[in-house]
Amino acid sequence: MSLPYRDALEGISPYVPGKPISDVQRELGLIEVIKLASNENPFGCSGNVEKVLKDALSDIPLYPDGNATVLREKLAEKFGLKPEQFVFGAGSNEIITFIAQIFLNPGDESIYADPSFTWYYTAVKMSGAKPVAIPLKDYTHDLDAMKNAISDKTKIIWICNPNNPTGTIITAQQLNDFLSSVPKNIVIVLDEAYYEYATGENYPETVPLLEKYPNLIILRTFSKAYGLASLRVGYGMASSEIVSYLNRIRPPFNVNTLAQMAAVAALDDQDFVNNTVNETKKGLNFLYSAFDRLNLRYVKSYTNFVWVETRLASTELFNKLLHKGVIIRPFMGNWVRITVGTQEQNNRLITALEEVL
Ligand SMILES: Cc1ncc(COP(=O)(O)O)c(C=O)c1O
């Protein structure tokens, strides 16, 4: 007799992460393998982090501070918000799940762009609601089509800015127009996982919008520019009302002590983040020239990764590069997503691409 799995799980596949380096080493007998598949920080993390983690070791037997008080207060000061406007997750991923859980009932609808970060789909499906995917236009969110897709069942709209996997942004003006035209009872989630890389003239500064739009939630993470992906810590900023509902379902102690302490230490080292962003921009320019030389189509990126089209099917290119010890991320058709590495890693990628293509 079959077990009573929920109907909502139909159509959900396990998340497919970037292939780990150790898998490739083991499966292909390679030693020197580089991973440019998960938009991690190739420059590591702040030196401050190592020091605080040593100090934190004695706290391992104790439960973490479930309120993440020090981190909360530090971020509140940084952004000029109230401490109760922050929610923390084991990665911003976890907060995406919480958001879907607090707003979506079976039968509701939730709109997101396609392709975009795949967890929106999973989180929406998990809650029993209907995911409504709106294809990108010119590699970026088609805000008009997203607006037209709104029905009286729409509860959440997800905007990934910059968008993963294409690296494009919607501008401050586009966002303002969108926010002002969407009914205020629909929740807008701005996923800004790559915020630190994107800051520039047209990229929106969204924290000040929280006051005007109580239906807004901003998500950020320590996994990318801060280089703390394995520690799993991300945060959401929203009205204290939304946060109070998110906290109803947030599991106890979901962000561990090492993650909290590392995040606080990382915030104190903005030089590290600035250096990461500068080196990434140089790396992107290097990759653009190499792609131009190789006659490959790519999309200008506001992030630490780039969306590229080659003449090979994406899985074929992925497998060929894998045999050369370079892990990238295959997507649809001939499109792949490649994380910007260190200069040495970028050189290695381009050499491998030249051989394979
Ligand atoms: C757009 C976007 N949002 C959220 C996440 C989740 O990041 P984390 O859970 O590590 O904070 C990622 C990770 O790749 C991402 O690309």
C-alpha cells in the first residue's frame, strides 16, 4: 500500500546543485578541479572570519542565539531599520520557503520569471499553490507580462534582481513603476542575492522603499560576495508585521552560532567585499573579451556569473569541460552559466573552452 505523500509534491524534483569538486575528482580521477558552477566567492572570505570561528568553537555544545541578536542589531544599524524588521535563514533559500508558507494557500497563484532562481517554483509548489512562470524578455524580467498575469488569486510575485541565471537587472525606474502599479495586497519579493555586485547607477537601492511599500520583502545573503556559502546564512528585510509571521514558522535555532559570528565579522570587513567586487568586474571583462574572440554570445552581467551560449548543447559542453577539470552549470539549449573565478581559474576556463570548442 502506498504512503500518504502530499499531492503538492507532484512535479517537484530535488534541487540540483552545482557538481561538487570532490565528485569530479572521484568520478574522473582528476586532481586539479575548479568549480565555476554555483556563484561562490573564489576569493574566499574575510580573514576576520577565521579568527572568530576559532573563538566560537567553545560554543559548539550550546544552542545558538535563536534571535541572532548581535547580527540583527548590526544590520539594523547598517540599514537604518528596526531590529524587528529582519528575519534570518539558513541561507536566503530557507526564507523563500518561509515566505511561500505564510502567504500561499492551495489554489493561490504566485508569479515568477523563467528562467530564474528555481527555488521559487519549489517553494510555491510545496505550499500547494500554482506557480505562474513568465518567460524573460531580452534576458530580463518582462514586468509588463508579469503584471498582466496578475489575477485575483495572485498572492506573491518574485523578482530576482539581478536575475540568476542571466545576470541582468531591472532598473530603479522600472522597479518603481512596477511597485506603484501592483495592488498593495500582493506581496513582492525582491531577491537581491547578488546585490553587492550590482550596485551602480541604474540598480535600485530598495531598503528605503520598505517604508512606502509594506508589501515588500528584500532578501540578501552572506553566501556570495561575503564568501560564507557553506555556513548558510541569509536575511530578509520587511515590515515588522511580515517578520512576525515569518517567525511563527521559522524553526528554532535555524542559523547556527558559527554562521552568526562569521556574518558579523564579515560585515566588519567591507574592504574584502569591495576587493571581491572589483576583481570580479575585472574577471568579467576578461571573460567578455575571450568570449568575443571565440565568437560566443553572452549577456552583460551585473553579478559574479555570466550567461553564455555556445555551439554545443549545454550538457555536452558541461561534460566536455568536466573532463578538463572545469565545472560549469548547464541550463537549457546551448546556454550555460559560468561563475567568474580568480584570474588563474578564468585562464583555465578559457583554455579548456578553446580546446573543447
Ligand atoms: C538568486 C538567488 N537567490 C537565493 C539564493 C540562495 O542563496 P543562499 O541560500 O545560499 O543564501 C541563490 C543561490 O544561488 C540565488 O542565486
